[in-house]
Amino acid sequence: MLRFSTAGESHGESLVALISGLPAGVPVDQEFLDHELWRRQQGYGRGGRMRIERDTAHILSGVRHGKTIGSPVAMTLANRDWKNWEEILPVGEGDAEKHKAVASPRPGHADLAGALKYDFKDARYILERASARESAARVACGAVAKLLLRALGIEVASHVIRVGSAELSREASFAEIAALAQREEVLLACVDPESEARMKAEVDNALRTGDTIGGVFEVVVHGLPPGVGTHVNWDERIDGLLAQAVMSLQAVKAVELGRGVTAAQSPGSKVHDAIAYEAEPVPEDAGKFTRFTREHNNAGGIEGGISNGEDLVVRGYLKPISTLRRPLASVSFETRETTKAAYERSDVCVVPAAGVAAEAMVALTVARLVIEKFGGDSLRELHRNFSSYCEQIRAF
Ligand SMILES: Cc1cc2nc3c(=O)[nH]c(=O)nc-3n(C[C@H](O)[C@H](O)[C@H](O)COP(=O)(O)O)c2cc1C
């Protein structure tokens, strides 16, 4: 089974990423991993930290001569800021005078609930792990999952469809969305320049007023055959697994599959994707899996917890960043008096970066299900099983 886990804190020495259950023979391209990490650090509205960090995945195990060898892949991602925190957050006892307390919990963060739960008199140790810095380790694992999927012709990409009240005003093709990953400047990762300018104005307004802003990203998986995930058990449904994977990202407060939200307001005749059948057999290189076709994809590529061969479409709704330059009211842990919530250097808008982290979570989820369905200890074996299944459904 494909599994991954992360360790590390926001201002600790480094993040740790561990992914196991990969077949042998998956090409691992260091440049690709680092480019994915770079993408997570970009976007208009990021804070000062992104200027001092330039993440790179240091691979310790599981990859030799550029390919996986079947053993767990362990990676570290150094926190470049560590030198400034080494004495503030030492592993050993250190000097208590140097501790940098977070003295008043920030609404919207884990600060208060975490301090109560773990019995800390300030929120420092809570925010260190609750911070979305952790998502960098997920992106490193997700990049490896993406390379596995790519070897089977499956691609994962994301774009931003809303920032505050500014919305993408047209449909986007998968090619357009995938091309965003090659941009030299990410800005707001929107395929339409006019919509992106409106999104940028929303961020500018938040910057000007000391506020923050959320939005919606969309992750699309292209090239996934029908039949991944299953209706037979609740915890094996691909929709449920994707929802958990994306919802687990920091600041994501709702997940939508396909047109899930508008579907709830529309009659069935306008929602469900009618089925047609092509007269001609499907050639192997046609980029289609079966002769059954759909005119649209409101279902977002999933019916009954099973992929249906259309593009998988997963949206994540992001609350605005919780750390405000003009902080909300809070209470001092020490005096119990009303005060302002703590402020620490912070992002103002992270929708494109959250999209990149969600690509990783979606890739890891899909890769897990693909490995479960097709099996194989080497990429060659997995590929053979995958191709044989594709041939079977083409001939259906
Ligand atoms: C990529 C990314 C970067 C983030 N950067 C910040 C930040 O700089 N400051 C902040 O207060 N919250 C930031 N957040 C949001 C917090 O992590 C989030 O609000 C916090 O974890 C509480 O949300 P939760 O209840 O969903 O965990 C970021 C989120 C993401 C996905």
C-alpha cells in the first residue's frame, strides 16, 4: 500500500517526508521535485518567508541511479530560517529566556484549542506544527506520486478559479491548466489574464487594509481510466478519499467534486452527464478509454465512488489566512485580559500554493488506488497490468 507521512515544524531544522509502497523503477527527477516545491512557494500575496526559503528535497533513501528501488523514499527539506531559531527552539533544554512565546491565541488557528489540549501556556509549540509549512513535505511526496502516475500517462494539474469575489470567467482546458506549471511567474495561477487581474486587485485590497483573502482552487487529473476506486466499501470510494485528502490541507474548509455545489441547486436533467456510444472502435493512441462518451463532465469524473474515465475535478475552498496584520481580539494566556491576537510574519493570499499542495494530495490518493488496483513490484509490472486493463475496457 502506498503510504506517506511527514514530520517537522515550521521553525525547526528541517521537514521530513517519507513515502513507501512505491514500485521499483519509477524515474525520480530531482529538478521536477524542486520545481514542485518552488511552485508551492509562489503566488501573489505571499509573505516575507518565501523570499528567504528556496526549498529542495534532499533524498536520503529509496532512490538509486535516478529510479526508485522499491524501498521507502525518505527526504528532508531544510528550513533555511533555522539559523535564526536554533536558540529560540532548541531540541535540548536551552535558555528559557530566549523562548518566543505566542502569548495570545490567533482566531482561526489551532493556537487556543491546541494549547488547551496539549497543556501549553502559550501557542508556540502548537503553531509550529499546525503551520502550512508542513505542506512542503506533502508536495515532495506528491511529486514522487506524480512521476509514478506520469509513467502511466496520468497527469495532475491545478489552477485558481476564485480569489475573494473575483472568479474565473470562462472554462479552462486541461492543456491550459497544465501549462500554468511552466510559468516563470505564478502570480495567481489563473488561465485568464483578465480574471487574474481582478484576482490580483482582491489581494491588493487585502494588502492595503491589513486583511487577508481566501478563494477556490481546482485540481484536475487527466488520463485516469474508468474503474479506479470502488462503490463496494465506504472507505474505498475515490470521492471520499479525495475529499479527506484535500480537506486535510491547512485552511481548506470545503471540498467539491465536479459541479457538486451547483448540482445541489439544479434538476437532475441538467446535472447528470448523458451517455453516448461511438460507432468506431477506440484506437490505442486516441487518449480515450472506451467507446462510451459524455457530452459534459458535471460529475467531475466520478460516479458511485469509481472513476469514470472523464477528467477528475476536485475543488478546494480556502478560508482567508488567519494571521491578520490588524489582529482580531484575543485574550492573553498570562493575564487573561483582552488583547490583540499575536502577529507573526504571514501570507495574505495562498490560493495558488494551496492548489499545488492539493495536487500533491490528489496525486498521492490516485497513485495509492492505482497501485492497489493494478499491483506490481516494479513499474514494468504495474505498467503491463495497467495496459492490459486498458486494452480490456477498450474492447468492452
Ligand atoms: C500554502 C499555505 C500557506 C499558508 N500560510 C499561512 C501564513 O503565512 N499565515 C497564516 O496565518 N496562515 C497560513 N496558512 C493557513 C493556515 O495554515 C491555516 O489557517 C491554519 O492551519 C488553520 O486552518 P485549519 O483550521 O484548516 O487548520 C497557509 C495555508 C496554506 C495552505
